[in-house]
Amino acid sequence: MKARIFSVVGGMFLLTVCSKGSQSNVQAAPPSSSTNESAPAPATAPASAVSTAGGTITGKIKFTGTAPRNPVIDMSEEAACKAKYKAPPTEENVVAGPANTLANVFVYVKSGVPAGQNFPAPTTAVTLDQNGCRYHPHVLGIMVGQPLEIVNSDPVLHNIKAIAKANRPFNVSQPGAGMKTTRTFSAPEVMVNLECNVHGWMHAYAGVRPDPFFSVSKEDGSFTISGLPPGTYTIEAWHEKFGTQTATVTIAGTESKTANFTFAAH
Amino acid sequence: MISAVLAMTMLLTQDTTTGKTVYVKWCAGCHGDNGAGDGAGARHMIPPPRDFTVGLYQIRSTPSGQLPTDGDLLRSIDEGLPGTAMPGWKSRLSDRQRRDVLAYIKTFSTFFADTTQRPQAIKFGSPPSGGSGADALRVGRQFYDSIGCRKCHGDLGRGDGPSAPTLKDDAGHPMFAANLHENWRFNGGGTVEDIYHRLRTGLDGTPMPSFSDLIENKFLTEEQLWRVAQYVRSLSPADAPVVRDVVHAPLTKTLPHAPDDSAWTPVDVYWFPLVGQIVHKDRWFAPAVTGVWVKALHTADSIALRVVWDDRSQSPDSTWLGHIARVLNALQNDDSTLKPVLLPDELTVQFPVSIPSGMERPYFLMGSPSAPVYQWRWVSTSRDTAVAGLARGIDRFDPIPTAFVRTQAVYDHGQWRVVFTRALASPDTTSQLPFRTGRAIPVAFFASDGSNGEHGTRMAISTWYFLALDEPVPARVFISPVLAMVLTLGLGMLVVWRAQQKTSYRRQQ
């Protein structure tokens, strides 16, 4: 009897224990190493689907004045990329050869190709390689509908963003070495800018053309556009820092004409 | 049946003429008459209003590079874009008006007229279960690292990764990597599903790429990408913080001076949102600091205030100079002569000079010449002390000589944590607020992120809130109820005992 009384009254002394749930922080697990080092793919020249028949335009690109210095890239955040260089890597805004020759100039037939003429896009892909946290090649030409194969040769994250107006843009990620992504462009555009936002210094430029009459100048400044049918053409040379220049060339038959361009470094 | 068909046709027909009327009235102010994102309001906004002429949209259900579906666009119109100036229009415009304006917006870009561009929504599926469990979060964290989220969003997700200072959109406007601890500010929504959709589609026009290719490339599975989304969601609180007006400072024996002292852990935290200072020139429309988290404690003779805020940079930091230049350029500030310079981070705590007896308080924005306010000004270049002084308006601050407030500061992965400590009493009661228990003391906060170009009037501000130093509870508050209960118990037992005595007495009889 007495025990019952005590138990009833004891209920009044119920204690409520309030405990605050402490949030546990999830600690970083080491990243899975699913990246395989693969041999850097060589930078390929744009594949041309044109036969050797027809006229050819060759020339040399030069510039006057002093080329601006390419900024040195601070790659300390990306040891894997930094290790691929002996000397500190620089950006490739102006790549000059001996005697002021200029590389990475996109030269193309801006007008003069008869309208209505269709040029089938090559099935061979143009390769854009990300190697040492730089793009190879830095400037490329590609036809509408031709596959652009984007390869990552670095064991680090790259995103590849295409900034375009006539084409739909894209922005895809490649967090590991050996990854490949293929994209095509649907409209002519000079130039489509390609960039990596993880590495703000990485820029590449793609000239997208409806015909195969384009070329990118080599370090000796030389370029060749071949297979041109007879006609009068406006040739434009584009450089990322020095702007554009045009020339008019008339082709009659299978001859070879010369068109040299000289930019002014300011 | 007929009504259903009617409803269908209503939904399908979109009238661009009436759409234009809606657009001109409600949208053109920011997005511009020609949809180029260049309306009058545009120069005050980061991120800027969408330029409809390029046909590029961040919030989509479609793969990177594809146009959004009508449903995607309607969602942005209906719900708005959190963290930006774009409000939701669902309650303001009718269904018909929103559909019409959607149709009109699409006329600004030729891509929508191109029949080869058929947006196809990704089949996202639904999140795998167990998303908040430790195992799921561990997998999420593992892939957060391996797919490189930390490069921009940082190791702890506060948008402070090594690439963060260089980010810009396609038009060159400055961009912040999202602070993943503030999911209520995610443009496309803060649920696990929203986050997963952004991982799959990317945010076109921004540095945020699509991670869909990684599934095709077998770098990870859909489930593992869901885990990343669940991990990211876990960084933010379960619910968006709500403002509670009064910071309670409990009484304690000794004050923790270090921001990371474990004595702070059980103390209640209060969140206060900050907004841009747009009252005085030059105005600031794009503050980087979005809010402060405040804790307070006091002893019999001192008070400690712990202020925590997310800031992507420990300023001054020269790696952010490019970002500062982009911010100043994008805002076309009142003062157009601004040059990008290195600036420190700043945090100011403001009180009245004395505790007001009535409802009236000094002007919240740094007082006025006739009614100054008492402030503690902390600057990241002098971390161990804050300068105390009187502000007499936004452009006049008179430091009180020798009146320093002791501070301890920690900068850690995109976050400042600063503890201010001062004696409750002050030698000079006319200008340095004496703190008292049991009174509502007005308090306000101001923050500047130097690496966002903020200094002086260019800052984030709050309104007045309150600080209350809880009075020591007298011992009788705890003892009286116990005494009363013991007394009741005793009396009750006495009554029962007497009753039992009587019963047994009768039985015996």
C-alpha cells in the first residue's frame, strides 16, 4: 500500500533530459584514384577533305613591333601539370617564330565560295588535347558537323566550356586522365572560344567553317589553303590579340597564289 | 471532358502579343526592351538579368548546350531565382500572363525558332534512399573530391576554392562559386533533387559544367552522383535560418575568448541577414556577406560576443584583384573612378551610446550627428583588437582614444569567426555603453568583404536587433518549486497515513 503511494507521487519528479543532437562533420575521404596516366595525344592538324586538285593559296604571317610577353602561369595548385614543364609555362597569347613570324593565326576563305556548294564534313575528328593544363592545339579549324574530340591527358579536373553565339554552347567536365568527350558544331562561327574555368589561363579557339578552305599558321608563320576552285576569294587572317586582316585572291585553275599578312603588335 | 480540352488549348496557345504587354510592364525594367538584359536596373545587379537574345539558360532539365523546356522557363518565372534579384511571379501574374510572357521571351532568340533544336529533358530518376546516413555522405564526400567540386566550391563548400577568384560568366561578369552552406540561396532551388539536376545539366553560361558525361564514361554511377547531391545538401541546415530578434547572452563563470573554444558549442546561435547599403552614396548593390551568426555570453563583469560570417577570401588577397575589377566594372558604381585596390575585411558591431528607456533608437545606419552610436570596428589587418568609437553618420567615425575592444579572430575555409570581449562597466558611461542585465540592448552589424571591392559605404548592413544579458536566476526560483512539491508530498502522505490508520482501526474493531 505504501509502495503504491510512493510510486504515484514519484511520478511528479519525472525528469526530462533534453539533449542537443550534436552534428557530426563528415570528414573528407581520400579521392578515389580512378585516374590513369595516359600518353598525351599528339595535337592533330585539322583534317582536310579536299583533293589536291584546284588552286592553292600559301603565305606567311608576320608582325611588326615587339610581341607582348606571354604571362607566366602559376600552376602551383596543379602539381601534376606543373611537373610536365622544365621551364615555367607561359600562356600562348602570341606565339612567334624567328624573324617575327606568327603562329596560331586562323586563315580562312571568308567569302567567294559559290553559295549552294555543299562540302561534306569529314568523319575524322579534330582532337583538342588538355595536356599540362594547356590546350593543344591552341587554335584549330573544324568543319560544321565534324567531330571535335576533347581529350584529357591530365590527372586533374578540367571543364571545357564553349562560348559561342551562332552555335549552342556547352560546358562539360573531365575529372580524370584518359577521358574523352565528342562534340560537334552546327553553324559556321569564327571563332568559338573554348576555356577551362578551373584553370583561368586555359583558352583555345576553334574556327568553324562550312567548307574545308582554312588553315592555322605554323610557328614559321606559314599556312596553306588548297583545293580551291577557280574564283575570287576574300581571305581573312584572325589572331586572338592582333585582330583580323583580309586580302583578295583570284584563282584561275590549279595555280598557287601567295597571300602574306603582316600584323602590327601594339 | 470539354473543359479538359479547353484547358489544354489554353495551355498550348501562347500569345506573344499579350506576352509583350506583360513583358514591357513587368520585365523590361531589368531585362531591357529588346531582351538583352540591359534594362535600367541591370547596372545594379550581380548576377545581371538574363540576356534573352543569346538563348542561354542556367536552370534547365536538359543537357548542357540545349535549350530549356517551356516547363523549365515557367519554373524560373513562377518561383524566381533565389539568391538573385529575380522574384517569383506566380502570385502576381495569372497563369495565362505567365505563359504568354514565356512565349514572348522565346522570340528574342532565333534558337527557339530553329526546329532542329528540340530540348529533351533528362530522365533524372529519384534519389537513392539513405541519403542522410553516414555511409551515403561518405560516398558523396569522396566523389565531391574526385570530380573536383572543391576546385571552385572549396574543401568545406564555402565557395572559396583555389579557382574561385577567377570565375566569370560568358559575358565576363564576376561570378561567385555557390556557398554550399546556404542552399536557400541556390538559383535553381536547394533540395537534393534540385542539386542533382544542376550536377547533370550544368549551369550554362557559367563556369559550372555538366557532370552527365561522367556517367556515360563510367567514371561514376548515377547513384554516386546522387550521393554528391545528398552530401552537398547536408552542408546546409535542414531549414533556412529564421531571424529571432533577441540574442540571449547566458550567464557563465568564465568567458571563452577563442572563437573555437568548446564552451561556445552549447550556446544558442542567432542568424541575422545582411543586405547592401543602398541609402547613401556610393551605394552598394552586391554585398558578398549575406548574414552573420551570433552567439553571446556574459559573466558578472564582462561580455563576449562571437560573430561568425562566411567570406570567400581572407582579405587583403591579391589573387582577388581581377574579381574586384570585374565587380566594380559590372556595377558601374555611383563613383565611377573606383580602381581595384587591395582592401581588408571589416566587421562592425553597433550599439546605442546608452540603453534607450523608450522605443526610440538612434538611426540604424551609423547614427546621426545629434544622436551618435557606439561601435566596435574590427578590421582583418589588425585582428586582435577592435577600435571602439562613436559614429555620427555613415561618413564620420570618432575613435575613442585608448578604448579598444579585445578580439580573437580565426579565418578558416571561407569563414571568419571573431570573438569580441569587453567589461560590462565602462569608465566613460556617456559614450561607451555600459552593459546591464535584463535590458534589451539594441545591436546591429555591418560587414565588408575587401576582395569584393567593399569599403566605407560599400558594405552589407543589418537593421537594429537586440541583445539581452540574461539575469542570474536567484536560487529561490529553483528551490521554491521543490520545497512546494516536498511539502505537498508530505501533507498528502500525512492525509493518506491518517486515513489508513483510521481504516485499520475500524477493521480491528
